[in-house]
Amino acid sequence: MKTILIILLTLFSATAVYAQTNVQSIESLEDATVSISDIDEQYGDALNADPQLALFNGRESDFVSSYRQLISDISSQLNSNGFVFDGDTRMFTRIYFNSDGTIDHFYYSSDQAGFSTEQEQQFDQILTPFLNDYSFSQMADKPFAQCSPVVYSSAK
């Protein structure tokens, strides 16, 4: 009995360690069984015009600074792995964080970015392991989300 319990605990802890960040285009969610609104219900707003709804109320500047760093780090990761944007590329993103700052989901508008299928696959392949290991410097009492338009520039 003790051996079975140890095996089960090992399996459950291994599953938690290997959880991956979901990097996916918003457009690909149209065929998914889970919608963004379903996911939104599980996460609070990092920032919100209503201070009562903002998880980082009073810490907005710290959050924004960390968020900008995240976007800069994503851009650097893409550039260092050969992903080249066709000039300045505007893209809407929605990022879902666990309360400890790990990233659970990263959704982006492939259509707005004008990605081909190949570019979308390359984007996902580069960002998935990077965001899986990324440590966002802000934490909250519960999971949180932030959306924003982002403009990525081509590497010079």
C-alpha cells in the first residue's frame, strides 16, 4: 500500500512539473472546446479602470514595468531564434498568469499580425518553452490576466 501511495504521489508531482504554457492564436480557439470567456472566469484582472477589480491596485507601476519587461524579453527571444517580423507588427495579446507569476496561457491575434501558417507555428514553437520557464516578477493572491496591443519590430 505504501509503495502504491509513493508511486501515485510521484506521478502527480511529475505532472505538475511538466505543465506547459499554452501558446496559441486567438483565431485557433474558434474550433476549441474552451473559450476565452471560460478561461477569463478563472483569472482576475491585473489592471482595471475600476480599482476594486484590479488585483494590482496600488502596485500598477510595478506591474506595468514587469509587463513591459516581459514583452521585451519575448521580443528578444523571438529575434534570437530567427523569428523576423515583416516591419512593425501590431498584435493583440492576452496573457494569463498563475498567482505565482508563471504563465499559464499566452494568446495572440495571428490574423492581426498577418502571420502565415508557418509563421504561426514557428512563433508558437519558440515561445512555448520560453514562456514555460519564464518567471514574471509580480505575484498576486489569485491568478490574473492582462491584455494589450503590442507592436513588435523587425530585428535590425
